[in-house]
Amino acid sequence: MVRAVNSNDNDMKENKKFTIQNSPFIVPTDDGKIIKEHFGLATNGNSDISIAHMVAPAGWSEPFQTPDFDEYTFVIKGKKQFIIDGETIVLKAGESIKVKKNTRLQYSNPFTEPCEYIAICMPAFSVDSVNREDK
């Protein structure tokens, strides 16, 4: 039997062996990027993993960083550029990448269309562990 489940069902008790996330934490940004964390430190206090759905607008970029976590990225729509240890890599829809922790890199979308993607960080993303450089 299949049924739709929503978070206010009476049988959604803490003894369930699953959690449905339909109210992700919207991370405030000042660069036009949309970040919806479904699981992680900001959403449910999980320090082991964070899973976020993101949309990077055309022309967006972040400063270089050297995160203390592995990051997996899966591109849903558009393209995303990575500069990893001096090498430029462009992923398009349907492609994914794993970047190991303690790797210096920069993320950007220098293209004309927004880029939609999923990011998974292990351990979970935190502002303190991303180690962004000054612009």
C-alpha cells in the first residue's frame, strides 16, 4: 500500500524509522544564491552530513575556500564551474563530482543561465569549517 505522507500526520511519531523533510532551512545569502538545507546542522543539528538543494544565479561566484569536509555535487540544470588546485572543471546537468576535504577550490557560475544542484557535505557544512578566503 502506498500513501502520501505529510509532516502533520498523526502517525509521524519519533519512533518512525524515517524522516520526511518538507520544510528545509532557507540559508540567508546576499549574493542571489538560493540554499535550502534539507538535513544538516542548521536544519536538524546533524553534524555527520548536510544535504542542500541550491540554485546559483548566472554570474555568481564564491571566494576560494579549503573546506574541512568532503563535498559531493550533482548538477540538475545548467552548468557549474570549479577551480580545484588550479584546474578548471565545468559540470553540466546530469554530472557529479566529489571533492575531498582540505582541497582548495572555488565554485562559480560564470554562465548565462542559473545552475541548480544538490550538495552533500560529510561531515556537515558549517561556516566555521568551510574556510573561505577573503575576496
